[in-house]
Amino acid sequence: MTNGLTISLNPENADSGTEVERATFGLFAMTANEHLLTAGEDMNNGRLRHGPYVPGCHIAEWLVWNWWRLRWEVRRPSDEDVSTHWNFAHQMSSIGEGYVWPNVTIFSDDVLSCLSSEPSSDPEMVLFRYLGTSGRQWVRAETLENAIDDFVNDMLMRLGNKEIGNSNLHRLWNDLCEERDNPELTCYRRLEAQLGYEPDEADESELKSWLDGSKKLGEKALGEVAADVKPGDKTSPLIHEQDFVEIAERAGFNANPNDAITLDNVTDISQPEKSVQAWHLGQRYAQSIRTQENLHDQPVCNQVLTSFAGALKDTISGKPDQSMRNISFAFDRSDSHSYVFLRPSRETGRRFDLARLIGDRVFCTQMYDFKEPLLPATRAYSYRQKLQRAFAAELLSPFTCVDDMMEGDYDSEEKQNEVADHFNVSPWTIRTQLLNNGRIDSEDAPDITDRLL
């Protein structure tokens, strides 16, 4: 899927600007998977160029300052204020300093990084009009890391050639390198970014409390929960280990992890090679489960679904509890005892979230080869959460069957509802299947597009 990412600057002379700006001035370009993200038109002469003429130092400073959030902050359901906060760290157009910066958005889902190119919103008001024809390009997260490192080091070398050794970029880069080289600082900064905070913006005691909780909940699980917390939102408080214990014991349903389903043969399913879209991998795992259990084209009844989770049959039909608004979870108290907490009140939602937790246990134990007490299903758009959602959709409503039942009438809401009723899932699940498999466009399903980022 990925061919790489290049961030480059071809040196040009500058007649104005600071010493640092002149030393790093040039034609800037970004290329992902052989798609030019920065292509545009010079409005003075109508010529097309690979990118704008700008000082690379400002881009490098922006990349370094936002490095943790670019690498670890995933998309989350948010209101307008939080989105604005998110945009400053992920949209290059926010760099400032009086230049028309690339209309490129960068974010990661933990495994893959997306670079989204958009056309200039008001081309008549700018000197350089971005074409934005490359759309979204996905690369490995490590590829983004390496491209940023190469670009920053190139800018530092150019400064060195001009005997400039104490710039703001030097200071930012030295701090970042120290943080990345220190395991304790890395954990702190990563969690800070997952929560949506800039460096040193979050409450230090709160973060340390969360990090202490990761010893009991699991570091990876903690990151998944953090990705669904709105930064600065007092109505969405951080959830700690004792909160999960209290809710699990009061409102959870008993389960036995030893009874949960496992895949007998995973050799035909790729490991997370960090180039496969989450929905595609989740779908393949669900297909293997259905084949192994001889489900064929049948809908999955509640009794079978709860048995896959190692849970009691009343888990789906039990009384819902709204203590935790955004998260369903399984919480393993021992090797043979777990609690399952399902947030949704409707049966279709509870079935879907339970299927997500079934898939998550399979992924963690058989794909990622790790085991943590907490298995969370959140609203966030991390690779793991997207993988869960794709697994649940395919397990409950296999696409080949959905495709046949739609009879080519993919845009029909009535037909989607009919298929959803057949499989006892929500219409949203059917639309997800149709969108993932290219039967409808994202414009036809705006309510689910973000979930597939």
C-alpha cells in the first residue's frame, strides 16, 4: 500500500527575512506514495510548481513542536472547539509567519499515518494556489517519523553550513531527541499527546496518576481510553483504574476468558505489517472466525455471540448502565474471570460492542501477542478501534451476504434497513460495510466517514 514519504526543500536565494529564514529558504515539496501533496499554481504567472517558496525552518519547527501529537494523537469525536484545537497541531496551514503554507493535514492512527491534501479554500486571495488533487495518502507511522527526522536534520545541516548553531529549531530538536531517548519521558509525552495536549499543557499530577494506573490496566489499553477523552472537557473526566473496577463489579456481566473463542489457524492472516488498512484486516479475521465456526451465511444469534465472548447468555439482554458514556470494555480480574460492560442500551448496539470485544481479544492475543487486563471499545479512530469495528461488522453481517441482499440497490435506505433487520444489526453497520467495500461513496454516508479515517 505504501511507497514512502519525502519532505524536501530545494535551496533558493532569499532577499529578505531573518538569518535563519534565509539559510533555509527554498522550494518546499511533500510526496507520499508518489503523489505530490504540495503541487500548486503561482498566481502571478500561472505556472505550476511542486510547492511554495518558503523558509524550511518554520516547517521544521512546526513538525518538531507537534511531533508527539502528529505521531500519537488520533482523530476523536469532538465538538467545534476541540476540533480547532486539533487543527493547530495537525494542519500545516496553521504554521503562520505570513506565508501560504501547504494545505496538508497530518494525523496517525497509531499504526498508519495519513497525509491529506486539499485545494486552497480561497485561491483568489493567495499568491500560490494549492491544487489538492492527491487526496488522502496513508503511510506507515515509522515512515512519517523517518521523513520528519530527515527533513529536520537537513534544515539543521543548512544552518550549520551558515555557522548558525543556537536557533529555536536547535533547541526544539534537542528537547525532542532527549524525550524520545528517555523511556519514561516517552511514555509521558505519548500519553499527553493521546489526550490531545501540547507538551506540558496537561496537569502533571493527573498524567502521573494515569501512568500509575497503566500498571494495572495496561499501557496500550490506557492509550486507547485516552484517545477518546476530550482535552479540557470537565464533563468527560479521565477514568482511572478504580473507576473500571467499580463499574465492572456493579454493572458488568461475568465471563471466563478461557472460554472465549480463538482462531485455530492464523497463518493465512498477515501479522500487522503496518501497511494494511485496519478495516481490511479486521474483516479478514472475522471471515476466518465465520469459516472456522461453520457459520456460512447465517446471522449470529445472541447465544452464539455470547459464547464467543465466554460470557453468560444474559449479557446482551441485561439491563444497560450509563455510568460510562463512551466505552464498552472487558476487564480481566484473573485468567478465568472477567467482567463485560456494554454501554449501548439497544440490543443491536450491545451486540455490536460485544462483537468488538470478541475481536479485540483475538487481536491482542493472536495478532499483537500481548495480554492486558483491560480491553476497551471506544469511539476513537485508532487502528485498534477501527479494526474492532470492521471485525464486528463482518462477523455480524458478512459482506458477501450483504452485497447479495442489496441486489445492486446500494443507495436504498429501505433496503439497508431490511438487511440490517435480517442480521440484527443497526443500519449504520450495513452502511459501513457498503462504504468499506466501495459500494457507496463517503458523500453518501457522512455519518460514518470519520469512523473510517
